[in-house]
Amino acid sequence: MGRVDAERRLSAQRQPKRGKRESIDEKHARARKIGALLDSAYPEVQCPLIHSNSFELLVAVILSAQCTDAAVNKITPELFRRFPTPADLAAAPVAEIQSVIRRLGLFRAKAKSLKQCAEQLIRKYNARVPSSMAELTDLAGVGRKTANVILGHGFNLPGIAVDTHCRRVSSRLGLTREDDPLKIETDLSRLFPLSEWTGVSHRLIIHGRRVCHARKPACARCPLATVCPSRFIADSLR
């Protein structure tokens, strides 16, 4: 069983029982409060992956799959120095790309995806990173989560990035009863204004990393405790 599957199983087993189902109006009102509290707790929304343009962001997000942002940031300066453009990356031997990113998990598969992605950018998009969901998800190594990060932080377009932290926190907050990332994305898109999609999903991820941990959520110091139906569950997860 992988780490993500194990976390899903643990979360499902240990979620507290909910009260009666909220009405749509009640859920929207609580979502507004959650959005305001998240904004107050995490006012700065900046992509933690170091980049200077949309191409570097695309590469960094592809590399971040199953890796920490800190680990990615350690290797991208050298990667971008050697391959500053899609043309440079497309022309590079896979073995050379591997040698630069080998400290990251899944480095062989990621090196192959990076080269294929760069070749697609050259062949189909005139060496430019596209700015639509359909075009981005057509690129090698890019799924909806990656595409939404690029849309939000690369093009200032609304996108809800659902990773393991966003999924866990959204469930505990009662914002969704779904487990599939696309369905969670749909639920969140119905609860928050379009202009808040990037910010709220980014803040849910930050909250999951800093406070609402998978095994030991810090409910006693959680800024969302007053609006969270799963509050004060830390003791039951130890």
C-alpha cells in the first residue's frame, strides 16, 4: 500500500461522525468564514517553488510530484542553468537530465517526462507554455493538479489544486464528502468565488502542512477550529 493510499484509509477510519447534513446556504456561509479565516492566517499566497518564468514553473511542478518543494528547490538552479529554455531541455540526453535530478524520487520517469514535455512545447506551442487546462494536461507529466498550479501562479488564472493536503483538510472541514480529486475540485469550486480558487486551495495546502497533519492535527491551535466539524480530534488520532 502506498503512502497516499495509507493516508486515505487512515483518514476514513478516523474521521469523527458528522452531525446532520448542512443546508446549501449553511455550507456556503461556513465556507465564506473558512475563506476569511484562511486569508487571515496565511495572507501571503506565493508559490514555494523557485522560478522566474512559466517554463521554470512548469518544470518545477512536474518535479514536485511525491517530493517536497524544498528538495526541488535544491536541484532546479542547476537544472535551469544547464537547460534554460524548452529547446535546451528538448535537446538534452535523458541521461544528462537524470544526472541533475537524481536526488529526487522517480527521477528516471521525471527526466523522461521533462524531455517529452519540452519537445511538445517546441512542436505544438512555439516553445511557450500554454495557458489552458486542456493544453496543459496534454503535456507529458502534467495532470490537473499541476495544471491548476501553473494556471494560478504562472498566469494568474483561477485554478483549484487538489493534493493530499487539500483533500484531507477539505474533508475534515466538511467542504466535501468526495475522495476523487476531480470531484473535490468541483465541490470547492461551487463553494468559493472564482477569484478565490487559487488562494483558497493554496491556503488549504499550507494549513494541511503546518497544522492539520494527517496523524496528529494540531486542533488546539487551529485558526479554523470554530468552523470545523472535525475539531479537537488530535487525541483520537494518537
